[in-house]
Amino acid sequence: MKRFIIAAGCFVFAALNINAQENQQKTDAEISSRTEEILSKMTLEEKVGQMTQVTLDVIGEGEDRYSSYEPFNLDEALVKKAVGKYKVGSFLNTANNRALPREKWYSIISKIQEINSEETRLDIPIIYGVDEIHGATYTAGATMFPQQIAQGASRNPQLVQRGAEITAYETRASGIPWNFSPVLDLGLDPRFSRMWESFGEDPYLVSTLGVAMIDGYEGVDNNIGNPEHIASTMKHFLGYHAVTSGKDRTPSYIPESALREYHLPSFKAAVEAGAHTIMVNSGIINGVPVHANYDLLTKLLKEELGFEGLVVTDWADIENLHRRDRIAKNDKEAIKMAINAGVDMSMVPYQYERFVDNLLELVKEGEVETSRIDDAVRRIIKVKLALNLFETPVTNPDDYPKFGSKEFEQASYNMAAEAITLLKNEGNILPLKKNAKVLVTGPNANSMRTLNGAWTYSWQGEKVPEFAQSYNTVLEAVQNEIGKKNVTYVPGVQYVEGGNYYEDEKADFDKAVSAAKKADYILLVVGENTYTEKPGDLNDLYLSDNQTELAQKLAATGKPVILILNEGRPRIISKFEKQVPAIIQAYLPGNYGGDALADIIFGDVNPSGKIPYNYPRYPNALIPYIHKPSEEQTKAEGVYNYEADYNPQFSFGDGLSYTTFKYENMELDKSSIMPNQSLKVKVKVTNTGDRAGKEVVELYTSDQYATQITPDVKRLRRFEKINLEPGESRILEFSLNPEDLFYYNAKGEKVLEAGEFEVQIKDLKQKFELKEK
């Protein structure tokens, strides 16, 4: 039975009107006035406690957070110690690294708030935070959306915002008001273990979708006091993904020009969109750990960008200034560095007593100014007031009847259906007919874990099978689509149970090859097992040897292979890519990714995703889409004949459809503009095929010459996703302005330079001139 309505439109999200008075948004003036009143009554101990965030397991019954499931219960004595003696103002994370039912969340957080109210003098409520990065990821039964990299492929801000609205609703249904999302880092490096947590490698794409996600979480008016909204967290400020080694939490070397040109725009856009909190990059930039970088956290973020919200550390990263990065001789000096740099709240997360005691000593010794403490606490209290935590410390799951509803499931499916990207389709082999006999094989073919990725029910995603049994794997979705009698399943390769994410082994390997000979088509589902952060570091970008051999042996049977990539980062496939006629990139599409994928394979859905990064062809050819002309120059003449080998397997923006689109009549309303003028660009797009389809129209600009910094080959400036019926045409108009044409020089200074520029939409190009004043 078909679970979803194909190509359904967006649903209207009706507010629940939970207590209209509590839903009333406080004005900035009201929040500021109340904050100063509270701050004036606080002792130093109470202020430092508010700057302290502790993981939930510290106040539980001591069970190992990586252990098998045991019912979690708070230890009230430990809660009283944390909130009563040490005045702790925030908690985070889930118990035993496992998703909880929303009723359990409500019970735990309610009890924490109750004890906090009884044990504290001023009754300042606790703020609870969790990483809910693609749905309410730590709540059993919540709606899991595709991961951010897939949402980037959808190129659909409306669907991104809708998914964030649902996540906010279901997070509040869990009693949690604060979400550590979205990731606004650029997914620049395919070696990086968190690439899939980004929207992609382009600053404009990440900025646009990041703002859409924030609008979904917080509401377009940033009314986080609304019980269906949550406080969002921009992360990770700044340049977190740009590590030189490709490995998590290792040093980056980022020139000032690149920091501002590529890494800052998404955070600037998010600050302007009103995001309430921000998380700091765990790494090191130009030799300085970001948690100790006053220039970035205070001068750039708080002063230049004007961010007035709360700055929180990442996991144990103040301690890391001493223990890992060795710029502080002890924990106390590390705390001094971080707080003076601009950190407002420390995700301790365990030995909070040491943090509180050391910070109190630092203030009393004059090493940290009282004014810095007051600034930090002011920011924390403002967020708590904006969330209406003083009136409603915890929201009740009974007030959220749409939790896990069919309506929400449909939204998840819609996103997966628009994200999945058709990268190759020789001879229009896809879509397949529904009477085809298919072999489904590969380690990802019958796995809900790999469809979701990490941060799903547990940190590394290893507990997904316990929570996702009611959803369809790729195999099950294909069986539902064309009938079990038409489907043969042999894994061929499987992941090692309990092993590292990269460990796989042969499983009925020869049987899979034999079965291929009897099938009309082979659906080979490959990729990665789940991982994130340090456990996801890698040493070899190629798809694993076992999976590569399986692909080669299957292709050698002569039967057509449809390669399905279920991965968080591009694993290199050039050893066999030429032997497969069709390739689909599924990314990490969530609980409904199997259903959406089957609908695309068999033609119920016309694919419309566009890849949000360059897919490399070789491990030593990792040139991103944003690159310099010297990285793809043609052959030079003379004694030294050389040329650059720019050869991605697939390029940023690639993505095929089952219909065809014609681009024509691109017009610029001016041949030149002044620095105070905008430029209008029109283009006509026509669906020239025989079925309806969605197309992402992308506009790029190229600076032909720049005197201080070598310009990029091209940059994405605008995009719009449209739906066209067969034969239907649409004229799109984009507006560019000089803000789209500046660059940063080596000193980090903004430069808007007169000269010639080129506009490109698909294969259409036209030049215009930016004139001096």
C-alpha cells in the first residue's frame, strides 16, 4: 500500500494556541528591563551557576551513557547539589546516549525544574538543550527528516523551513526549548566526518537554507516564547569544517580574506535573522583555539556583527584549551581565557564543580571582570525570558497532538523526494518498469541505520534499528513498489556488527553475483555506515574494497547496475563508475528515504535534487566548486607545457530529471550599473519533455578581473526551484546588487571594484560592467 501522496504540496501548520497569554511575545524592552531587575538581585555564585551547563548523566543514577538500555531516573540528591549548591542554570543531552519517549522527557525536565524552584532563591528556570539536527532526534517516535546535506540538495527553502517547524513542535512536545541546530559551516571537504551536517559547500546556499531553518525553529518573528517554537543555535562559529588534515577538531589555516568571503556570510545572515544562540568551533584557526579567540568571539561576533544572544561552548572545549590544545597551563587558566574571549556558557559537561569554583576564584582575584560575568549572564537570562521559561518552565506533551502525525511524515517524505539526486542515466534506463525483475544488494540495501545517519536516536546512530522498525528500508520499499515476487535480495557485503563504521565484510558475495545473472536490473545500494565527529575520521576516500569489488563483479555480469549512493560524504567510485549506467545519490534521506527512493526508481516521482558539493573523481583531486582559474587552466605554450586537471566526478549543481528543460532569452536590463544600482536578470525556462518536473534555476556571477585577490571562477548568487508541466514555460527574474559583487582582500577589507562581470544561468552567459562612482 502506498504510504504517501506523491508530490504533495506543503501543509498549513496551524498553531495550537496553548494559553494565549503565555504565547504573547515579549518586547525587547520588556525583556531587557526584566533582565536587569533579575541581574541586580543575583549573587556572584548565582551568576556563575547560570554560566554552567551539565550533561544529564551527571544527575542520573550513574549508568554508563554508552550502556545497553536501563530505565533512567534522576538522582534527586545530585540534582539538588547541582542546582542548589552550585546554582547550575542549564542541562543538556539525553540519558545513556539513547532517545527517550516524550513523556519521559517531560517527567525528567519537570522534576529538574521543580527541584530547581525549591532549591534556588530567585527561581530562575533551567534551560535544557539537545542536538535535534534532522527532527527531534533524541525523542522516540518523532519525525526524522533527511540530514542537512540532503536538504541542501533539495534547494527548497520552503521545505527546509517546514521541516524545522515540525522539529520545533516535536522538540517542545518533549519539553525541550533549546536546539543545537542549524549547522552553518560549509561542507567543503569530502574527507570531513561532519560534511553531511552542512547544507553544502556554497556560502549563499548555506545562508539561504540556514535562515529558512532558523525561521522554522524560531518563527519568522523570532517569537521563541510561542510554545511551538524553540531557540536555535548557529554552529560552529567559525570555519569548523575547513580543517587542513580533513580530520575532526584538527587545526585550520584560514586567511582573513577566506574567513570573511566564505565562512562568515552564513553566520552573518543568521545573526540578522535573529537566531538567539551560537555554538563555538571546537577547533583551532591559525594556531589559536577558537574558544580562546577574543578577536572572533567578541570583536567580530559581538561587536562587528552585533550578536546580542548567548554564546555556548561545544562539548568540554574549555577543558580542551588545557588538556588538548596546551595553551593553558591548567583548567583555571583555560576558563579565564575562554570567558574573557567571549564565552557566555560552558558546556562543561561533567566536572561542573571545578568550573564553578575556578571561575568564582578568577572573579575574586580580578582575573575575570565582573562586567564580563554580567554580560554573559544578561545574555543567558534574556534567552530564558524570551522562551517564556519563567511562566512555563516545561511544555507538556499532551498539548502537542500532531506529534508523529501523518501530516509530519508526509513533510519528511516530501523533503526526501526533492533531495534525492539523479546523477547519471545513460540511455534513459530510469525509471524502471514495475514488472522488472530486480536484484537488491549492497550493505545499505536493508538498513534503516544508514538511511538516517548519526544523531538519530543516539549519537553515532547505532541504535536506529531499535526505534525505526516500522519504516521501510530500500529493500522493503522496492518490495512494496513492485511486489516481493519481483525482488531478490542478497547482501553481498555487510557492515561488521559492533565494528567501526568503516568495517565491512563479504556476506553471500558469490551468491549475489550469481543472482545478478537472473535479474533484469541490479539495484546496488552502497555507501557508509553511520558516524560523526572523531569516530568518523577516515584515511581513504575510496568506497571500501569489498563494496568496490562487488560493484565490479556485478557490472561484469552484463546486467545493468543502478548504483544507489547512501552516504554522508562522497566516497570515490571512479574505479567502476564507467561500468554502471545509472547513479542516484540518496545522501542520508531519513526514515522515509527508502519510500522516496523507490518512487524515483520506478517513476512515481520525477527527481529534482541538485548535488550541493563537487563529487571528487580521485582522492588527490579534491578541488571544490569554488576555486581559482589556475585550478582549471588550459594548456600553456612554451618550454613548460602544463595544464590544471580539474576533473570532478560530478559538479556542484548537477542533477538530472526524467524530463528536459530548455533555457533561453536571458536578458539583463542594463549593460552597466553604478555602485548604488541593481541589475535585473530574466530568463525563460520551458519544460520540453512529456512529464511534469521540478527544476532548480541557478544564477552565477564571475568577476573577470580583480586587482587584489584572484577571483573565483564562478559563484552562486541566486536560485529558485520551479515546477513546470509538459510544454509549460516560465520567465524568472532575479535581482543582483553590488553586495553580490564585492570581495575581501588579504587584510579582510571589503572591496567593491569597478570592472567587467559575467552572469551565467545554465549555459547562457552575458557580461555587464560595474562602473565607478
